[in-house]
Amino acid sequence: MTAGPEAARPQVQSPPAEVRLDITGMTCASCANRIERKLNKLDGVQASVNYATEAATVRFDPARVDTDRLLATVAAAGYAAALPAPPAAEDEPVAADPEAALRQRLLVSAALALPVLLLSMVPALQFDDWQWLALTLASPVAVWGAWPFHRAAVVNARHGASTMDTLVSIGITAAYLWSLWALFLGDAGTTGMTMSFQLLPERGTGGDELYLEVASAVTVFLLAGRYAEARARRRSGAALTALLELGARDAAVLRDGTEVRVPIGQLAVGDRFVVRPGEKVATDGVVVSGTSAVDLSMLTGESVPVEVAPGDRVTGATVNVGGRLVVEATRVGEATTLAQLGRLVTAAQSGKAPVQRLADRVSAVFVPVVLVIAVGTLLGWLLTTGDVTAAFTAAVAVLVIACPCALGLATPTALLVGTGRGAQLGVLIKGPEVLESTRRVDTVLLDKTGTVTTGQMSLVDVAGHPDTLRLAAAVEAGSEHPIARAIVAAAGGPLPPVTGFASQAGIGVSGTVEGRRVVVGGRDELPAELAAVADAAEAAGRTAVRVAWDGEVRGVLVVADTVKPSSAAAIGRLRGLGLAPVLVTGDNAGAAVAVARSVGLAADEVVAGVLPAGKVDVVRRLQAEGRVVAMVGDGVNDAPALAQADLGLAMGSGTDVAIEASDLTLVRADLDAAVDAVRLSRRTLAVIRGNLFWAFAYNVALVPLAALGFLNPVLAGLAMAASSVLVVANSLRLRGFRSAVDAG
């Protein structure tokens, strides 16, 4: 039997696609795990569902699965999914706020439940037939107030699943139905019946015991916990929302010399637009005319405005605080720095840290186990004591106390707050797994040029004749060489005119200034006093430039790549974090050691004269020695080492290749951003671990107490709600994280 032509034709592998789905209907981590399992069963699909962000990140093969299939799979699991909606126009009606609806349900339920709780707990308030008033008030709470729990439990039951809502719904329903039985079929409906609140289940009672206060109070406590959780989640993502809203709404585009206001979405690459003092830069671009200072604090956390002039790059969403600028757009829409930052932060918040995997596995089996424990508690009490009320009370307490909300919130809320705060400080964490790397890193490799130094040449010394700098700058004004620009910038002010300008590659430039033939560069022999200056400069890794006129070298200009003012202090802070810094560069040993000494590094902490491949070899050698290596760099030549390192940190001022190869992007172009990145990542990981510890400890400690009859269901409901709120509140502490510079 031969294969047909279809079988013989080779299959073409489609490039994977990625989509974000907004999920509604999730109420706990078990829901997220269930949706994730359903999606991952599809052929060619890799999905990660995040309970805190209420979203799924799905990578799939378009040849085998489409988005309609993904949406249908989520719907089949009992939840709703949709592709992210485009931003609503200002005149479009705003959709109903689910948080407001939850708040209304909570307030009404609380108003009805409070009298029930007081009547049930205080015998002095129990007038004749008070129990019927309690039933009237408690019924709307147990049915309408708890309806979100009941509805979710029914939906999950139809799909053969159980979640937190299953536990809550069974607990509330059992307490309410028991009360109905006691009122209509037992002795609790008789006139003169009284009750008192007991911390421990009261034994020996039976048909005269009501649980209306349990059904209503537990409902209110859980609604309050869910509302606080929803508000906290919104606050957790506030940093990202604020980041994405930083951009300008419109721009003053120059059209035929006239300014025309256009929406930001209509800007195109090459358009020139005006930015007046106090306005936001509309999009990424290059300054064409004008000089000013630009406030970068919203994107980088850097408080000092940066001076810009024609030829300098500016970033969209930053604020012009000085003069009028004309900027030519180089990136628009989704290609802008702001949009890229938003995607990076969203991706980090949507992922899962390795430390979350244990919590996910526990949550997946937790609810069925608790149901078994509750049934076992009921049967155990009945068999050992025969006390129906005590058995029922203990079983309900187990159901209520065991909801695994805190487990599901422990990691995502900390990631939401930590990555959002990082975005405000100019630190972008690409994924949750990066957090684990920062904890283990013990060595940090620092690229020299552009990382420890500015990457720009500047004049550091002038020796010889007083006219040396002025005459040299006049000639160099006609050159675009970095050394020439450094000399001209140092001279400042008006320069004398030059005639007969000439440039000889590799040697220098010359021209006639004020009747004298001036040569800058060259190889003429130096007088003894200038030779000493040149030798000292070259020994320090600097460049000595000869300046001659009238046939004789009359001065020397010393030029060097300057060290960033923050580098020395930042390296000290890296040491304080337990990291061993190593300077790695392609420059010669003299220049490298000179820079190292200026920032507090010893000669044995320098690796000089290495090519890009050599930087990778340095990383591998250190890793072979058992070290966990971080690499900080900014250029194309750093990209291979950034990818090889256990943790790659790319300066945001660097190339796209370097940023793509890194794990962390530092929008601020100074080493203090690297310090903040490590500190924030470690702090976020510590909060996650603390959250998980308390979430586990809460269930491990209180479920046995409830099963043994040492916990009233009302207190169990309060404790369960409080555990979720406490976990979220602990995560929100990350909003107060401060930069190492501000923290002193």
C-alpha cells in the first residue's frame, strides 16, 4: 500500500502565535489551574493562566488551533474568555464596574446580617419569636448575597470540578438548611427559644440550634474578603496602568510650516512635531531644532532633567521642561519605548515564578481533599460522640476555613506590585523566573564602555601653551571624530575661523587659524615636559593629542572616556548585596585598570582586551568555577554574554539586540539601576515566599483545629477572608520600595 500525495507532501511548520485572553468568572487559584489544564490539552498549545490578572497568555500553532477554539475551550470549562478590547473612545459608554456591583452586594448583605448576628449572640436581645425575624433577614443574605458562590459551585459541578466556591457554597447552604430544619421540624421555632454565641461548638444541643448567623456572617466575611481582594488587585496593577497612560494624546505636527494638532495614532515615522515647555514628547524621535531639558522621571525614576540639543534622541511620554523643541518621529505606535515597556511588564505579570508551582499543585488537589476531610469530620464526630450538632458545626468550619484563596494570590499579587513598582523606577523584569536568578547570583560582570563609563570622550587635561585648547578646537570644529567633539565641547564659546582645513586619516587634522598653520594630532616629537604628560596619560589608558603650530608641538590635550558619577557608589552597593564585581572590556589593560581604580576595583577584578566572543568565554569560565554570573552591558558586542549569563541586565540606553538578550532591562543608564533591579527582584521573591509560607501555615494550622471542633464557623469565615486580605496587603508593601540612592 502506497501513501497518497497528501501523505507524501511535507508538513510546513507554522510560526507560533501568542495571544492574551481576558478571563471572567474565576474565583480562586483552582479555577485558574482548571482553565490552564484544559487549554494545555489542546494540540500545539502552551497556556499560562494568572488568577490575579484574570488573563491567560497562550502560545499556539495557528495551523492546528485558532483563537475561536481557544475561546470555546475556556467556555467549555465553565468560564468566559475574550480577546482584549481596544481602548474605548471618550464618547463611548463605560461598561458596568464589577467592583461596584460587588460593593453593593456586600453593603446590603452586611446591613441584613448585622441584626442576625447580634440577635444570635446576645440573649438579652432575643424577644419572643426573634428567630423568625432572624430567618427573614438571613434568607436574602444566604441566597442572594451568597449567589456568586452558589452559581460558581453549580457551574463547576456541571463540569465535574470543585473549587473554593464549592466549599463556601456547601458550608453556607448546609448552615441555612439546618436552620430551616430546626425551625420548621425541630424545636427552634417555639416561642421563648434562646441562643448564645459559643467559641467552641456546644455539645448536647440538637434540633433547637440555629446557624442563621453562620450562614449570613460567613457570607458577609467572604464577600468583604473578595471585595478587598478586588480592590487590592486593582491597586496592584495601578503602576502598569499609570505607565501605559503616560503617553501624549495628540501632537502638534508641522505640515507645510504650519502646526496641525493630530491624534497620537496618526503620527508617522518622519513626521516633525513641536514640543513646547510643559508638554509631553509625543513619541520617540530625534531633536531637529531647539535646546531644552527633558524630565525623564516618569519613565526612568531619574529626578534630574537631561539637557538635549539637535541630534539627541528623546523618548515619548517624557516632559519638556525647558525651551521649544522640534522633533522628528523615529518610532510610533507599538514600536515606541513606552509600548515596549508596557509589553515587558505585562508579560512579567502574566507569568509564573518557579516558586508558584508547588502552590499550583497543592491548589489543584486541595478542594477535593478538604471535602473528604469535612465528610470524615462529620462521620468521626457522629461515630465517637453521637452529637449531631457538634459534628455538623465542625464539618462546616472545615469547609469554610479551608478555602485556598491565599495560596492562589500569594505569587501573582506580589508580581503585580513588584513589576509595576520596578517600571516606575526604570527597572523592567522580563519574567517571574528572573526572580530566582537574582537570589542565586554571586558575581556581576560589568562592561566598561557605556556601562561604567559614559561611552563619550571628554577633555580631562590641557598642558603647554595657553592657546592650545582654543586653536585646536577651532581646527577640530570641522571634524566629526569623537575626540574632536570632546575638544570642541571643552573649548565652548565662539571659535576663530579656519581656512585650508585638511584631514589625514589616522594622523590628524590641520588648518590655518589667525595666520598660523595648526596641526592637531600628528606624530611630531614632543618636548621633554610635554612627553612626560603624554606618557602619564597613556599609562592611565587615556589619549594624548599633540597640538603644533609654527612647526613645533606646543601643547598636549588629554582625552578620556569619563566614568559615570554614580558608578563608584553603585559598585559599592553591589558589593553590599554580596556580589563580586568584575570589569570586562575590549580596551587595553592600561585603560581598563585606570577606570577600575577610579570606581574602587582592584587590578585582579579586571579582564581587559577581550572580543565579544571573549566575554562569553569569561562568563563560561566563571560558571565552570561554580559561580552564578550576572552580566551588565549595553552594546551589540555584549548581547552574547548577556544571553550566556545566568542573569543578563541590559542598559536601556543600549541597543535593541542587547535588550532582547537580557533578563532585566534598566531604563536608567546608570549602575544604580542594576542595584535597584537586584534589590527589587530579591525583595519581591522574599514577599512571595513569605506569602506562600503564611498561606500554607494558615491551612495547615486551622483545618485540624476546625476538624477537632475548636473553631466556630463564624470565626472560620472571618479567618479565611482575613488570610487573603493579609496576603494581598503584604504584597502591597512593595509599593513603598525605594531606589538605593533615595534609601541612602
